Amino acid sequence: MHLLDKVISENINLAFFQDEVEMDEEIQRRDGRVEVRRKGSIKILAEWLQKYFHAQDEAFEDIEAIFVTFKKIRKMRQKPARTTRENIFDEACFKQQIY
């Protein structure tokens, strides 16, 4: 999952979006202070598509499905990326990547 996530997100050229969408976002913290964070590559791509690409209903649903899949892959990667475990072959991961 980690490799699949990297293939998707690290192959998005952020320089392409530099002058098209904001690269940072402001997030208000509980204490009232504002924190500036760098947006992720998938979020930047999604914002660019929403700004410049106006699809018909069927195509819009396809685009939404793409980002649902991107987020699913990212979520599946989160836990294994932050833990250490024995290096084993698990066919379940292969099946999850297909579906």
C-alpha cells in the first residue's frame, strides 16, 4: 500500500499547480491561533480539477470515485507506514489493490 500511495501522490508535479491553486491552507487551532500548513499533492490536484474542469454528471461521478480511491489507498497505508512488523507476503494486500 505504501508503494501504491507513493506512485500516486509522489508523481503529481506540484510545480504545475504553483500559480493555479493555493499551496498552503490556514487552519484555526482550538486556542484561536491560525496555523499555515502545506496542502498535500492529492488535495491540490482535486482543487485544480474543481477549479478548471467542469464535467457532466457521469464524468463528475467518475472523478469523485478516483479521489475516493486515492483516499482509501492513503488510509490503508497509514497504519503499516507507522508500525514495524515482520516482512511477510500477504496476498490480502494484493487483493485489496485490485478492488
